[in-house]
Amino acid sequence: MVKFYDHIPPDLIKWLLKQEMFCVATAPLSPDGHVNLSPKGLKGSFHIISPNRVWYQDITGSGVETISHLRENGRITLMFNAFEGAPRICRLWGIGTVHEFGTPEYETFIPPEIRRPGSRAAIVIDVHKVSTSCGYSVPYYEFKGHRQALLAYYDKRERKDREDPNLHADKGLRAYWIDENLQSIDGLPGLAVAHKSGLTPDCRDEMRDANTPEDVNALSEEQRGSGKTANGHGNGNGVVKANGNGNGVVKANGNGVANGHGKTANGHGSLPANGSGVLALVKHAPPRQRVQDFLLAFALGLAAAAIYVQVMSVL
């Protein structure tokens, strides 16, 4: 039975972040325009900032429909399916904002540590409605892994750009943006900044692997705990980044505090900040660590028992 919410329920967050793919749907305002539906993959590409805000890293494609439609009207729906385990369909309705490569907002969401080859934008969605439904008609599928072809293709194009950053190489990514991504099939404007930014696209080696999660460079629990926090009054869109020495620093968009919409990539891809701008740390110890903690506690218990027996025998 369908259920509706005005935010993402806490019990859905882990499930959403676990899915290996999702779909995004957008449409132009014109009744004659083309409705678009695009599948999205890559490990850990979907992120949850708060119960009402999410984002994903948008990789260059042969079209630019989603970006064009969002620029015109902002409407977007994300859909997630369970292909294994208990059946479920989840939809997120919201208003999307495009932050292109070459803008400060893009770098806030997608620093070099998590940028993928071909990345052209951060798509940020303010969610106003969520639904879950049975998903009984969705078949089972066995997940084998993420395809490498797209990232390899754009990595080659970015290498062409890096050979001479002052030129738009014919086979570079910036040339591809100009050829394929400036307008939708209905003639709506697409990319406006990325190809003009003058920045040379690049990424870290681990981000060239489609099966490497985007939170592979996330701060450790200790680093987050020692990190600095933004203070003040703020707009609530704080994003946690790592500075040069690996210490966590909370940055807020505009002039404020990360007051509930702060985001960092932890084991589940997101971590909220509380109302005072101080990070609310979530403990997600790995299984091996939990086993080690248990064995240590058990050994200490045995030692205490042995001491107790010796003391009692003396008495």
C-alpha cells in the first residue's frame, strides 16, 4: 500500500543509500516537449544532506535533458527500486538546482577528492514529497558491478584537455560539452558555465573506478570529531569538507551555520549537523572493530575474575 511523507523517513535513509542505481525524471513546460527519464549509477553517487535535501553527481552524457528541464522549471522526481530482498519502490519529488563544473557551489559539493571523470554538475534536490509502494511487480536482479566504460571514455577526453589547458582539444571533454550539451532536444538551454570556466577537468585515480564509492575519501570519525565548525546564523546548507591536513572543516553556503542540513560522507554517505553547528557524530563501527572490542572486553572480564578468585583464596 502506498504511503506518503513530507520528508525522507529515518528508516528509509540507509536503504536509499544502499541502492546501486536510481532513475530521474524531468519534463519541459511545453505540452509538445519531450519527457525525459534517465538511469543513474556509479557507486555512492547519491547523497542525503537532510530529510528534505539530497544531491547526486551528474556525469556527462550524450544529452543534457535533466539540466535543461531543471533550468526551466526545476521539477524532478527520483525513483529507487529494490532488486533484491524485500520489495519496495520509493519516489522523491522535489525542485532541483544545477551547480555546474567551474562554479564555487560545484566545488563545495564535489571537491577533487570525489570528482568522477566526466562530472559536469552537482544536482541538488529540495524534496517536498516522498512515497513508498509495494514494488511487487519489480523482478529480482543480481548485482554484478558498475560498468567502467563511461568513466574510461571521459577520462581519455579529460586527458586531452590536460595536455594543453589553454586549448579546447578537439577530442577533449570541453569540446564534447560544446558539441553535445549546450541545449536539449527541444532547444532549451543546457550547460552555461562548465565549457567557459577555463578550468581543466581532473580527478583522483580511485575515482576513475566506477565501483569505488564516492565516500572513499571521507573523513574518519576522529578527524570529524576534531574538525572546526561553522558558527553564526546561516542558511542551513553546510557541507563538510577536508582541508589540506585532513581535519574536518564545516563550510556553510553564504554566511551561516550548518544548522541541520550539514552533509559529509560517512559510512552511509551522509551525516547531519545539529542546530548549533556542531557535528552530530554517528557511530558506525565496522564488523571487525566490533569483534575486536568484544574480545578485549571478554579478556578484561576474565582477568578481573581471576584476580577476584585469588583475593578470595587468600582471605
